[in-house]
Amino acid sequence: MATRWGICSAGKISHDFMVALKTLPPEDHQAVAVAARSLEDAKKFGKTHNIPRAYGSYEELARDPNIDVVYIGTIQTNHLSSCLLFLNAKKPVLCEKSLAMTPKEVKEILACAKKNNVFLMEAIWARFFPAYRELRRLLAQGEIGDVRMVRSEFGLSVLPLPRLELKELGGGALLDIGLYPLQFTSMVYGGERPVSIKTEGVILPTGVDETLVVTLKYSNNRMAVFTSSSGLQLHNDAIVVGTKGLIRFPSHMWCPEVMVVNGKETKYPLPDPHLPLNFVHSTGLRYEAEEVRQCLLKGMKECPIMSHADSLLLAELKEDILKQVGVVYD
């Protein structure tokens, strides 16, 4: 039986999620309803993606009894209210990153999921790419020995762009772009909390971060450094250095199609989209959608690859990093 998806928001990332969903077998995944802030937008989105039901409010979607899971693609300042709405309606949730603006909000969402005994996952889509899965396997079997250094960067020259400039829209590079190298580092080090973090950055006049360079030190003198920027086009690669070699993602470290292990390159091609995409490699959203289906079929309330503890740790690390450069969200 197909997993029946409800789509919350008719924006760009929801469009790409739907395009990705169509690369999966229809007997496994079907979008059955979409909600937007206006019924007109929902109907237009539904027509584009062949979704039978359209709602002009999120509350109507929450009341729909024929939905197995809701994908939340709203801007991140709305994630708290959207998550609480659907979780309290006993709807499993896959919520776009960042899960919430602050650790306090993340804790509130996690508590709501626990209270209602409902599945919840933050949509860190990178973790479900085949290359990332292979990376975790190689690290677990000691392919490159003991990991001593992780270096990564993600920067795009996208300013001016209100979504990344304005604090009231959840702006700032770290919450949108820098989250990817941060979560990469955290994943490689097994969700361990670093013993120290040092940050330098460039802050926009709006009070949010444009460019950050972050150094993290872990136990046993293991190190990491990452750069994020909304104003600079960076190479966007990542390397993991161990005592017996290194693993490299030469480009698109947040959605990789290529991984190089001790000089040997392996490709992980993505399926082609049937409609134009808003973001690069977005058909890779299919991997997190399938992971959610498997978790629901097993009756799980969280995903071990992107656990609730992972989401809270990332929120706390982001808050620490931003406070060091004077960025604080209410």
C-alpha cells in the first residue's frame, strides 16, 4: 500500500520534493493533498503535480483523515507552528531544515512528537544519499583508519535574497547553507558534542551571518573546520582524513553524486526530473522520502540516521556558533 503524503506549502522546495517523489514507484508513494496559504496557490500546485485534494489552509490539511505523513516545506520561521499543528493532529511529519529557529523551539517540537507518539524527522536530505550511506559504512569498518580531521565548505553567491538576509524570515547563511557542513561533521564524528568551537564571521547590516569560518575540536585531538557563505561562491567540497587515507566529495558536498576513496572514484547518479527543478540535484529528495516510508512501515517514531538527538545537537551547536558572532534569534 502506498504511503499517502500531504504537502504543506506550495513553494519551491515543495515543488522539488514532488518531482523527486515521482521518481519513486507510485505503488509506494502518492501525494494525495496539498495545502497553501491560499486555495488558488494550492489548486495550481495540485494541478501541476496531479494531487487530487487542495486546501487553502494548513488546518484543513491537518484534519484530512486520509494522510499517512505530512511534508512541511514552509519557511523555517513557520516550522514550529506547522510541526505542532500536524503532530497534535497525530500526523507523522517530515519537516524541512532547519527544524526550528532555536533549541527551545526544537525541544518543544520534540516534546510534542513524544507526547502524541508520532513519527518526526528533520529533513536533512544529505544523510540519505547513497554516497553518504557508503561513507558511514566505510567509516564503521575503518577503511581510512581513525578519523583525525574533517574539512568542508558550502557557499553560494545568492545575495541579495530576502530569505537569507532578513532575520524575520529566518535569514542567515548558517541556518540554510552552513547547516550542511555542520551536520556532515557531526555525522562523521558520530553525533559527538565538540569540546570547543571557535567562530569568525561577516555579519550583514540586517544582523544575520553572511560568511562564517568555524573550527571545532573533538575529544582525542580530532579536529574539524567548515566555511559557509551566502555571499561567496565556494568550491563546496568536503574531505574526511584518517590515519590510513582520506575520503573526498569533490563537489556538491550536500548532495553528492561522486565520492573518492583513497583516490578511487565512484559515481552515484541521480534520476532525471520530469519537470524543471528549483535547486540542484533535488531528485535526491527521493532518498529521505523512502527512508520515511520504511520507518513508518516499521512503526518507528524517529529515524536513527537523523534522530531527534541529532536535531537537538545541531540546534544547540548553531546557537553557540551564532552567539560567538553576535547573531541571536528571538
